[in-house]
Amino acid sequence: MGMLIIEGHQIKNYSEHMTDDMLYDFCLQNKDLRIERDKDNNIIIMSPVGGESGFFEKIIIVELELWTRVQKSGVTFSSSTGFLLPNGAMRSPDACWISPERWSQVPEDQKKKFLPLVPDFIVEIKSPNDKLKDLDLKMKEWVANGTLLAWLIDPDHKKVSIYRKNNSVDTILNFEQKLNGEQILPGFEFDLSLLKMP
């Protein structure tokens, strides 16, 4: 039995198992909501992000997209894109990149719906209402399901946690340096000092 969860609070029991197609239709009918599903079939409804979080997301997406265009390799997606994880969850990272090899394996008809693959690289940005414990579990879920490199950025504390496929986690405690894409996105750098509101 799943639950309907809004901003971390259980609202009611949700006994019907929502298939991938049912979830996709549910999201289409509620386009103004941010919706995810966890591995236990709980439907999680989140409010839209505030101005700062939206600004930070945009900066990272733009930098990642520009690098992808220069490299002419891989595909990036907006933070509204749903990905179906092997464990049954449907998640939407704040920014992500998929290698051309993995993207070419997605059937054309499936590209119009939630994508049945896990991005090689993802970024999540902590919003003021997010709990770091929950985000840490989410990052570990991404990696456990196939993501090779993941960044969790906490603008409030100027902190970045870097998760890798070997389950190591490194922490950076200031925004005065650059992150790099390591072997997953060779040559990609992100200057953390860009994460300053004008």
C-alpha cells in the first residue's frame, strides 16, 4: 500500500498501485505540481521551488547544456523530467546528463513519456524546506540505481556532497572552487561562485 505525501506529510492512504502509465497521466493532469514516486509506490507531491532555488537550478542546467553543446556528446534535461529507476521509483533531478550510448538505447515511443533509464550524472540542490537526511538517501538511491556521479549542493551552508558509483562521498565546505565532471564528464567544470544571487 502506498501513500500520498505532500511536503513530507502523509495525507491519506493510497491503496491503488499506480503503474508508470497511470503516474504519467496523473502528472499530466496536475502539471503545476512537482510529483515523484518512491520505491514503495508512495506518491510525493512537492511545492514549486522558490526564487533562489530556481535561480540555482537554472545556472547549473545552463552550464551543463553549454558544455554538452561544445562537446557534441550526450543529452541534458530540465528539472521537470521524470526518470524511472530500476527500484520502481520515479525521480526528477534538478539537472542531469545522459551519455549518447545510454540515450540511444531508449525506444523512440518511450522518449515521449518518463524515461526508463538513470542519468549518468545528476545534480540536486537543497531547497529551504528540504531535509538533508532525506536528500542524502535520495542521492544514495540515484547511485544505487546506476548514476555514476551525483552532486548535492546546499547553498545555505555553502556545502557540496559528491557521490560516486563506488559509494564514496566527498564533501566540499565552500563555494570558492570549481567542481569537475571527473571521468564521467571529462573537461566539465562548474564554478561554485556562480551560485550567488545578483
